[in-house]
Amino acid sequence: MKHLLNKEKKNTKHLWQKTVLFIILGFLFTAAVSPATLQASSAKWKKACKAYSTWLSKNNSKFTAREFDFSTKNTENYKKAGRFMIVDLDKNGVPELVVTHPVAYKEDNIYVYIYKSGKVAQVKDVYGRKGELAAISINCQASGRYEVYKCKKKHLHVIWNGGMDGTEETVYTMSQGKLKQYARANEVDISGGQNSNDYTYTLNGKKVTSQKYKAFIKKCGKSRTGFAPNTKASRKKYLKG
């Protein structure tokens, strides 16, 4: 009986030690995310949004693609933006600016910009390129349509839906001023017979099962935000900080 009492006392002591440890860790986390830290992050967010708003107003695309006119191409500089969204791709408390440059009917290019050292600068693509070539192409002139949105996990999702032809999804993040293709699902049957054996899925550069990929996508949530038109009203609404 005495042995059991001593054992219970030890268990109680260990429980209290763990409780105290959790309290200390909680305090340290709260201190790390202090009001001062949050205010600094908020101030940077507002500065970035203000800079993006100015940049967008100076780079507003005037090109309008006519329906079913596949041949007329936009001659504007690639920086001219027709639509935009902001998303903190590298999760550092400062959002990136994601824009579309209209190329032609059912064809756009996506470019990403960052607010750094008081200026708006272009983010390198997954190959380390900048400039016009550093585009994520959403050309669906042949078939299908594209959906582009940001999720609650702060990823950029680019999805091509070809109906009976299948779907392709690429999920982008960002690190050190460069885009990263973090996840990809290719559900296009190259054999033409709806053979799911042709489907491939990758996460962080490694092939995974469809179940693991779908579990990852599920965590992104159902809340989706897409592009807003590059207008004065939209800039005022979405870039107010």
C-alpha cells in the first residue's frame, strides 16, 4: 500500500511539472507574439498594401480580349495588370502581390511581386527567372478553364479543369524571394481511356499517393479568394491594409 501511495505521489509530481512547463511555454509564446510585434507586422502590411496600390494604378492594363478572338494579342508591357490578389506566400507577415497580365482571349500570365526595401520588386519564378519569362501561364485556348485562388494556408492554387480530359493542379509557396512549386496533381489520362494509373501526385518534390495529396489539399480549407479587377474601387477595398 505504501508503495502504491509513493507511486501516486510521483505521478502527481510529474503531472504538475508538465503543467508548469506548458504554462511557461505558453507565456513565452504570448511574449513572442506581443502587441508590439503585431503592430510592427500590421505596419509593414499597410506599407506593402499602399505600395501595391500605387504600383497597380500605374500599371493598369487597358487590354480587353474579345470573346472567341484567339489571335489578337496584347501589346502592352508584361507588367500591366488586369487583376490582382494579395497573399502572404512566405508567411512573414508581409503580403505578396499576385497579378494577371492579359495576353489574349482565354490566355493570361501570372506574375508575383514583393514589397522589399520600400519598393515593389518582382519575385523569381520556380526556375529563378525574372522579367516577362517568369510567368505562370494560364493559357486554356485549346480547352478547359483555369481557376486561381489563395487558400487559408496562404498557398496559391492554380487549377486547370479540362472536363472529360481531366484536371491539373499546382500549389505554389515562396521562399527567399523565389516561387516554389510545393504540390502538384496531374489527373490527365495520357492514354485517352480514363486510366487513373496515369495520374501523378507530388508534395515538396516527392511522389505521394492520391490519398496523401488529398489530405494535404483538405487542410487548405474550402474558403477560397480569387482575383479582383485592377480598378480604383477594388484597390481601395482590398489594399486598405
